[in-house]
Amino acid sequence: MATAKKSPTRKSASGGKRSGGTTRSTAGKRASASGATPIRREVGALICFLLAIFAALGYFNVSALFIDFFTGLAKGLIGYGYYFLPPALLWASFVLFFHRGRPVRLRVWCILLLPVLLGAVLQMFVAKGEYAWSWSLIPTLWREGGQMSSGGVLSGLLGLAFSGLFSKIGATIFFVLAGALMVLAACRLSFSDVVDYFREMPHPEYEEQPLPERPRRTQKPQKKREVRRSEIDIPVDDGPEPEPEPEPDREPKAKGAAALFQRKESSFFNHEASVPAPDALLRPDEREEEETRVPLTEEEDDWDLPTEPEPEEARAEQAHREEPASPARSEEDEAPEEQEESLPFDPVIPPPAPFAPTRPQRDTLAGIPIEREPAVEKKEEKAQAAQEVSRDLSAGLAQGGQDYQYPPVDLLTQSPGLSDNDVAGELNANQIRLSDTIHSFGIDATIVDAIRGPSVTRYELELAQGVRMNKLTNLTDDIALALGATGVRIAPIPDKISMVGIEVPNKLVAPVPIRDVIDSREFRESPSKVSFAVGKDISNRCVVCNIAKLPHLLIAGTTGSGKSVCTNSLIVSLLYKSSPEEVRLIMVDPKMVELGIYNGIPHLLIPVVTDPKKAAGALQWAVTEMMKRYKRFSEVGVRDLKSYNALAKRTEGMETMPSVVVVIDELADLMLVAAKEVEESICRVAQMGRASGMHLIIATQRPSADVITGLMKANIPSRIAFAVQSSLDSRIILDTTGAEKLVGRGDMLYFPLGSGKPQRVQGCMITDEEVAAVVDFVKKGGQADYDEAVLHEIEQNAAAKDKKSGAPAPESDGQDEYDELLPNAIEVVVETGMASVSMLQRRLKLGYSRAARLVDQMEEKGVVGPFEGSKPRQVLITKAQWQEMQYKQHMPSGASPMAAEPVPEELDFEDDAIAQPRDLPPFDA
């Protein structure tokens, strides 16, 4: 009643139009309604629970006045459905007791109607009596239902009516579908939710097992090799020798030739030559020789090869005849065996040919001896072809092994969840306080639902007709004070009529690990190769962003609000989603500590840029590359990168082009050094980079008008705003207020292109250990391949800017000690792989003193090792590491790059020792 007393006082003080009596009555009704709703549902839950207990006692024939009345009434109405009444009442009591402010009327009705449907189904199949439609049917069903021999009045009439209309099968299908819908409605589920649940069930991951090696033909190796050799190496003028004596083997051959001539002469109209050509006689032998080269299976060995071993004397005599004819034949026969073992694949075994008797070889023709030469050339060609195939397959397998290996999800950790009891207690307490606070200020609104997110909870209020929105938004500070929160955000809920969301920060914040989003169905099924994990919204749904649709993104917020974590999440998502052939990265990190860990990954076009001058050159290269791509698009007649890559896959000779993502971690430093060049390059890429596959990701911690200019905001449509200090900063980022109400630690307002209102999202959490694990795995799978043309162009742009400014950049005191030719000397040393004073003298045309000083400076920088006497110094860095060193700050720019010239090969190392006076300290080589 305290609420009823406060309301008329506030109305009269504010000069409201309604009278005090009307206001008092309205407030009294509101207070009574708000106080009666939870009590009424708890009473209903208690009644359902007691009725379930009494109905269960009726199972055991417990006799009492009320129990007999209630069980008799239930049995007379639903008959067989009485068996399912106690579980239904327990379910209804549970729903009523744990309603949490949600509507439960439909759910309770669906639960209580389930026993009626089940009784109707049992009436059609279990009841044995015959029923006629008359006025006596109702008393009959009531009596039999009390005896549990029918479905009672309600279920019996329902079953009889539907079985008469649709038959028993049709009525059963109808009742089953109706029962399924009622169960889904009682559980507040939809058909799509059930399908999604089964689709997202964890499936056992398929572990690839190595294929078992095919067993080699180790059984009887000597026997098979001897048989092959006997078939291949037999001279043409000799036939097969079943016995040691050669004379009996020649007689059937002569007879075979004579029989052949008899067949030819028997035909009078024979237009073919009576003497067969030598090719006709040689062709079957060549086919037999080719067949012997095919690896034989065990089945073929049983019927195609002779089973009886040849006598030792016959093999010795045959080998003695073969030696003068082909002395290199034994080596050639063993070559295919070695090649078969060295092939990276199993030999293909053709299906066995049908059995045909071997034709005897003919060595004479009409008494004329036929001389034949062994087909050694064809055998050598086949061996060479087999070697070429083996070489090509080995190269293909080696190249295939270099494919990009996507990092596994196991490298990312899972975070423990929160206790349900703590969450439920906080939710109920805040809901009661919020309802009392709103009603105490005289706002007619009802809390319909409460949705808990990772960092905030949204309480959905339904405003009564005639209540203005600003009346509720003016109470933002009062609501925050009543709930004990740092600040609340009040905004309309999209796609809901007359619904307002009050977002209250949670006292128990649940972080969102990046593994939950990367391993989700939304991320896996995203077709774009430039998708990245943003986080989870208030409804705990994973939010995945497609950079190609943004197409550029601005990230801003104060220090410690989560910008760097968001940038790392973006880069790691690209490593999980795309290969270096699909997406290439350019990273600019003026702070030198955020993105340096990514040096060496194969996705980088150039090393991570830390010099602001070279960063401006990298942006100018992006503009040049964009114009080159548009020119190429116009030549082939396509409009965007996707169409060009589709055409390149269908056209031979065309190469696909990857998307290029430029990540700038801190824009404020670049604007201080080269504001005009950076702004011009960013605006040009933002205006025209979408179709060419060039995307910008810009992060800054100073969202002021001099850093984020109006021209940049006009060309970068998508924004992510973290916690800021004032509403002015929020307007600079989002063109609207709201970011000043964020709680930090990854809490963001995500405003992509095409959305009407910003969306509140809890960003992904990724630790430095997870980033290091993913980067190490990617580096093991492939090395960085920096583009030399891009490096050279960026160097030229930086040098042109220095020349245009006219004033050299200030250098530190330690920088003056280094020679200006030190970069050229390091390039020579890295290319040759060794460091010596004499080589620097020859390549750079220097004197001994300066060359020795350069070697000392390289040793000081850790480029080469210490002095080792007459041996050359070891080079301690690679070419990729030297390129990364060049893109760090405080490195000497040096002279212009030297022209590429071949390095002479030195067979013997020349000693660098040169005679020096004894009063001077010697120089080390």
C-alpha cells in the first residue's frame, strides 16, 4: 500500500490531469495486481501438487471421502487417461512454481490435455464394447470409465468421433501429432529447436588412421623372378624348353609352321601373302612380353605360371646362351623391381586376362631361319616412363604436403561455467527490485521476460498503451541506484512491438572463450573466407561477422576495454578460416608489442610494420594494388574479386587473387606522423576496396575528431564501440549515445553495415598463451613468404616521403655509431650465408678498415657469430628475420638497395688475415 500512497502525491505535484481519486484507485489496482500474480501461481502450483498426490493414492485403492470423489470424477471423465493424470499434474505444478515471470497459461493447458488425448487413443484400441450414438452413450461411458474399461466421457467421445470420421489409423496419426505439438508447447520449444539440438549433438571426431601398407610379394620371390626372366630373356630364335634337350622342342615348331602353310594354301581365293610377314610372327611375342611386366597376383600365379621348377642344368645352360646375346639384360631386369619398391604409390594391378594357350614360337619359315633382335629399346623406354611418373608423383606429393594445415580447436581452452543457483538468485532479486522501482514511479509496465547474457541481463518490459518511451529513459540513474549497478542501458528491442529492454550488468560475469564461437555451427557453416568470431549477444547466440560485407571496420574504445583482444580474435579467426592462398594480411603496429607475435606466419605479405612512415607507404601500396586489380577486372570483364577468381578457376593460365586485410592497431600514432597521407590512403581504399577484395580493420584508443575524421567515418560504415568516457566519444564512433554505458572487459556495441540499431555483444576472450599456441602451429605448417615487390615499393614510398619533407628524421645517439652501409652489408651476408671481411671488400668495394668495422657492427647486432680464426663467421639470422628487422623502428635506412648480381662461388675460403703492424691491435675477421 506504500506504492498507492506515493503515486497520488507525485501526480498532484507534477500537475497531472487525472484526479487524485482516480490515480489512487488505479494505483491500488496495480499494486494488488502486481502483488497477486506470484501468489496466485504459487497457490495453483500447490493445488496441482496435492491433486497429483491424491491421484497417485488412487492407484493403490486408498479410500477416503475426497480421494474417492476426485478419482471417481477423473475416471468418469478420462477413463484410461487417469493413469497419466498424476505425472501431468506434477508437471503443471513445476511449471507454475518456476514460472519466473513468463506466461504459463498455454503451457499448463497443453499439459493437462495430454491425458485426454492418451485416453482417446486407448479408447480406440483397448475398449471392447460396442457403442451406438444415442443418449445412453454418455452414462455408459461414465460407468465404464469408472471401472477403467473405457476412455470415459471426454476421451471416449473424442476417440469414437475421430475414429468414425477418419478411421482408427487416421485418428491415431492426428492424436499423435496433436500430442507432440502439446509437448513442444509445454516445453516452450519449436520444431526448429529440436532439429538444431540433434544437429549440434557432439559427434565422435573421425581420426585418420594410416593406411595399412600393401603386403609386398615376399613369398617365393626367387621363383617369380626366375619365371619372369625365363619369359622375357628367352632369345627369339629359341622356343620354350620343357626338357633339357633342345631338339624335341624344335620339332613341334616346324610342324606348327607347316600346318600354318597348309591352312593358307587350302584356300583358293586367298588374297593375303602366302608367307606371313615377320611382324605377324613378332606381334604375339611382344604382347606376351608386355604381359610379363605386369605384377602378378596370387590367383594369376596359380594358372598362368608353370608350377614345376625348371631343372638347374636347364637354367644354367639357358643363362649361358643369354649372356652373349644381351650382356646388360640382367641389370635391366632388376631395374623394374627396384622401381616398384621406390614408387610412392602401390602399383595398379589390372584384371586378369582370359586364359589362352601360349602359341609356340617359330624359328623357321619354309626352311628359312628367322633372325630376330630382342626388343631392348622398348623396355628402356618403359623403364624411363616409369621413372618419370614416379618423379612426377613424388613432386606432387611433396607439393601437396606443403598445403596449409588449419590449426585444431584443441589449441584453445574452455572456460568453466557459472553455477545455476547463483544465477537464478541474482535474476529473481533484480527482477523484484526492478518491478517495484518502475511501479513506484507510476509507470504502467509489465516485466515479460528476463534474458541473461554473458555480461548483462536484459529485462523485457511491455509498456501499456499511452506510456511514453522517454518517461522510462529519464529514470536510468534511479533504476541503476535501485539495483546497485554502475549503470543501465534502456533501448527498444528490435522486431518486438511495445517492448523495451533494460540492460543491467551482471555481478557474476561469464567470459566468452573464443573456442565456443569458432567451434560453433555459425562459424563452421559460414561460407566466407574472411569471417571472424565477434562474440555472443545477450541471447547467448554466437555472432560471426563477414568482413566482405562490412567491408571495412572501425574499432574504438578506451584503454583496457578490449580492443587488442578483439583484434587478436579477428586475426586468429582468419587463421582458422582461410589459407594463405585465400587471404593475405598486412599488419601495422606502431606500439610494437601487440602484433609482433604474428611475424613469420604464411599469411603475411610483409613483416609486421612498426615504423609509422613505412605504415603510410604500406597504405599507399594498398591503393596501388587496388587500382591494378580494377584494371585487371576491366580487361577480363568482371566486376568483383569473387567473379574474377571463379573465372580464373575455369580458365587455364589465370591465377586467383587473394583478399587483402589491412589491420592497423593504433591509428592515432599514424595520424600524428603522416596525417594527410594516411587519411588520403584510408579514404581511397575505403571507397573502392570492397569489390577488389581490400579490407581495412582500424583500431584506436582515442576516438576524437582529429583522429577519426568525418571523411573516414563517411567511408567506414561498420563500427565496434567499446567502453568510452563520455557520450561525445560515443557519438564520434557510432553517431549515437550508448557506448558510455558499457561495462568494459569486452562489452561492445556492434554496429555492422545494414543494421538499424547497434547490437550489444560480449566479445571473445583469447589469452596470449592461446595466440602463441595457434601461431606456433601455423608457423610449423608453412614458412612466411614475403613479397619482395611489396617490400621494395613500401621502401620507395617511405624514401620519397622523407625526400619530400626535406628534413631528415632525428636519430638517437646510439644510431650515429652505425655505418650507413650496414643494411647493404647485412643483405650480402644473408644472401651468401657466410661473413668475411674479404667478401665485403669485394662486394661493396670497401677498404679493409671499413669492412672490418661493418663485421664488428654486425656481430654487435647479433647478425653474425664471433671470430673463429681462419674460418668464416656464422650467419645467425635468416632472410625473413632480416626483413622483419628492417620493418622495426631504430634501424638504419642505409643506402639505396644494391642491384642484384650473382654471387661468385668460392671453392676454397680465402684467409682474411692481413699483415698488420705489431703496435696496432689486430682486427678479427
